[in-house]
Amino acid sequence: MTSTITGIGSGFDISGWISQLVSAKKASTITPLRQKLSALEEKNTALDKLQSKFSTLQSAIKTFTNTMYDSSSDMWTNTKIESSNSAYATATSSGVVTAASVDIEVEQVATATVAKSAHSLGAVSKETIEQTKFKDLANGQAREGSFSMFLNGKEYTVEIEESDTLKNVIDKISEASGNLIQANVDDNGIFSIKAYKKESDGEGGYTYSEDTSAKLSLGSSADKSNFASALKMHEEIGTYGYNSSYALSTVNTNVAMRNSASGLGEIRFFDEEGNDAESGTVSINGVEFTIDENTTLNNLISRINGNSDTHVKASYDSLTNKLILTSTETGANNISLTEKGTNLLNVLGLTTGSGEDEVIAEGSQELGRNAKVKINGNEVISASNTITGESSGITNLSITVKKPTSEFSKNPEDESKVTLNIESDYSQVKSALKTFVDAYNDVITTAKTMGDKDGVLKHDASLTSLVSQIRAIGSQVVSNDGMYTMLSQIGISTTSTDTTKLSINESKLDEALSQNFDSVKLLLSDGYVNKSDTGLLDKMMSTVSSVLDPTSGYFANKSESIDKQISFMNTSLEKANTRLTAYETRITNQFNKMDSTISALTSQLSTFQAYMR
């Protein structure tokens, strides 16, 4: 701790003297060390920046060298394919495709097999209307409440109760209107509601006949029941009546199928001897599903759709009241359906018979179709609408057909075929070369600026040698079996205004790529052919990778050396600051002693002068 500075006894500016002496000492010891430390830190910052430039160059080179080894990222195989009508056929490539013009005629596209119930499930008939609860219709969504009918403008209302059967509802409609509006269910489960007129039978009685001149409408916004929508009463009969668009059904997909409330019918579970059991299994394309007393139709559908091994998607059509299984694959293939220990598939109308005699229900499966396509006049049959090279004979080309080209006939000006124009696409290669040239120039410019006489890395012989190596590779002549042995031959060379940088002559590059792109690949990285790694970019990659080596590379060694110097400089600064503090303490004590001595002498002088008087 610095001693207190007085100067009271002498009257001198001791504090100012000490400050000047300490500043002078600091300028000669501390400041030079701090300047050296700042210069070292600046070098480290510059090295980080230059290392980043080299890493970018390495990534740009990898685009080419990795492509040669990894076919999945091979930009040299990119193909540009244009379809004369993409609504009918398109194509993609998975490798090199020879430039060509391919004519496609689509006779038919492939479709998927569909299996659906051979009959409506839970269908209502005139024989079952007395047992059918109104609330069980429309998948259990039919609601009780008021329902209005308007005959020639006059409103008639019925109240449908939760316990009403369909027969009760039919009777209530007749009673509410005095038989002027009557409902019925035919043999196919179609519900109808019509206007009638009362006529004398000539014998003192009355009969009712359809009133075709009447005007009947159903429902009002005040209704509580969803009668019209639940029964799908949308098919008009003239102006005097309506039919349900679909047969009525009591199927409820949310109720356990074994439960009679599901409306599906009598589903059984049994063992090998035919005795009652607790569960059974159904198999779809070999995938088994266990069915028990708690399984609902919705649950089964969800399980089927959650298992991709079935190769089908399941759904329930509540309009036609049928279970539908649609194959996820196209082609003329049946959907395999078997069951064991249950009759569920029989009940669902997908199979008939039992045991070894169980077969697919007649008319329940509509087989898919194979695609029929002519490729350059040659007929190709495919189960899929994507025709691969194995089927078409055009290597690495996948053709996707979408609809028959016969539909062209709707427009006489159209041709009856689609033409695929195929040509090589070098846009990604050109983009990668531009990225490489930019990264190369960035490295050279940055290294040159940092290493010149005024640069932060001046006099760095290793850096100068490194830049020279990279530049030499850029202008090197290689020996290979191709047409090109120098970058300048494919349009990449230094400019007349700056011989340190590379530039791209696009027209020359385009010409080289179109004439012999294999030779361009060979020049850049012959690892594509024999993995000998003697292409120009292979060599540059070797040099750049060694520079960036985290253990022995230029940046690793340089940073380690500078870090050691920085550590030494920080230690030197710490010691110099300690010495400066000690120096300040020492001279402060010395000046304080001088001040005390001067004060004492002054006091003695004053005493002596007083005595002499």
C-alpha cells in the first residue's frame, strides 16, 4: 500500500513529483509489455479470421471430393427433365441418364384394390321398423325432439321421444297430419315421406292416394330433432315428397361390435370345437388383429390404419353403411382376408362361408389395375404408376404416369403422347465451382493482406510458403487419361489484372462440361474413377486439410506459440506491476522523510532567528 504523501513541511509539490516519476517508470516498463501483448492478441484474432477462410475453402473443395465418393450426393448426375404435359406424365432421375427425348403413351394408370362390404350393414327393412329405435339411426346421432312438416303452407309438428321406434315415428307423422302426410320404409331400407289426399271410395268410405300436386317441405329452424339430416332426406319426389338418399342403418361404430346395440348383427367368438370363446382373430394381408367383446368398429379401423404392414387403409362409409379397405399399393392384387375363432368378416360382408370353405364375398373386392404404358412405342406393364428403369429399360430414370393420354382427344390440337426431354444439368456443378473460386480468392487475398510488410502477420515465412503451395496447385498441370489437364482448359484461370486470383469464363466452362464432363471430373478429383486422389482438388484438399489439422497444422502450431507468448507476457506484466507498486511506495517514503527533515530544519531556523533578536 502506498504511504500517505504530505509535502506540508516543505511546501513542495511532492505528490506531483511522485506521479511524474511513476508515470515515467510505467512508460519504460509496463507500456512496452502491454503493446507487445496487444500485438499478440491481434495476431490471434487475425489467425482465427484466416483459419475461418481456410475452413470455408475446405468445405467448398469437399463438395467435389465427397461427391466422387458418395453417390447419394453426386451433383454430376443431376438431370434436367421437362415434360410436355406434366398433368399426364413426369420423370425423375437417380443417377446419370443419357440425354434423350422419350415419348410416353398412357393407356391406363394403375389403381388400388378396394374391398368393401357386399351389403349395407345394419340395414333397416319394413320388417324391422318396430324393433329399430329412432335414436340408433345415423351412427347413433339421430336426436329426439320436435320435427316440423309443411304441407301446402300448413305446419304439422311431431314430437319424437327417446324411446320411439321407427314405427312410432311413422305413425306420429300420419296422426299429426290426419294421414295427409305418410312415411314408409321400402324393401331396400329407403325411407320415404309423401303428401296424400283424401278421396271417397264411392261406398261411403275414404281412401288416400299420393297428392302429386301438393307442396311438401321438411323442417324448420325451431326444430329440436335432426330428423331430416339424420335420415338424409335429400332426394326430392316432385314437389310432394322426399326419399332418403341412402338406406337407413342402425350401425353404431362407437359401440362394441359384439353388443347388439352396434347394429352389426350376431358376432360370435368360438374355439376349435365350436364352443363359445372370449375372442377371435382376423387377418388382413397376413397381419392378425385380436377381436374381443370390447372391440368397436372404430377401434378396429384405427388399429388397421396404425399398422402399415397391412398395406391397406380402412374406413367406414356411413352413407352406404359399408366397411371399406383400400390397398395402399396399386396393381391387380387381392386383399387377403381370413379369420379364426370368429365370424366377424362374414358379418361385415367381406367373406362368406366358414373354416376351409370361407371365401371372399362375391362382388366385395374390386381388383386394382396395372398401368399400361408405351415408352418409345414399347409396351410396359407395371403394378405401380412409377415405372423404374428396370421396367422401362432406361437406366436411372423413374417415370410417373398420372392419367391416360387418350384424354388428349378432348382437344384435337393436343398430341396423343407426352414427350420427356432429358438433358444433363450442370447448374449445381457451376454453382459449386463459383463457391470454390470465391473461397480460394478470399483465402489468397486475406493471407496476402495479413502477411505483407504492413500486415499483422508480416514476416511469417510459413504463411508465405503455404499460400505459394495453394497457388501452385491452382495452375498445376496434372497427368490423367482425360481431355483436360489444367483448370484454365475448363475456363478457370487467373486474370490479367490480378494474377493471384482465379476467375471463371462461363462460356468456356459450359463448353467443357457439355463436351466431356467425365474429363472435367477427372481433372478436379480422379477419385471418382479410381480413388487415387491425384486430381487438382484432391491435392488442394490434402494441403488445406494439413493446414487445418488440429494437432500439427499451421494454425494449431501458430496459435500454441502465440498463446505461450501471451501467457509469458501476462506473467511479465504482473511482475512489472508489482515492481512499479514497490517503486512508488519506496520513493513516497523517501520524499516523506525529506519533507519531515525540511520541516524540522525550518523549525530550528525559526528558533535560532528568534534567539538572535
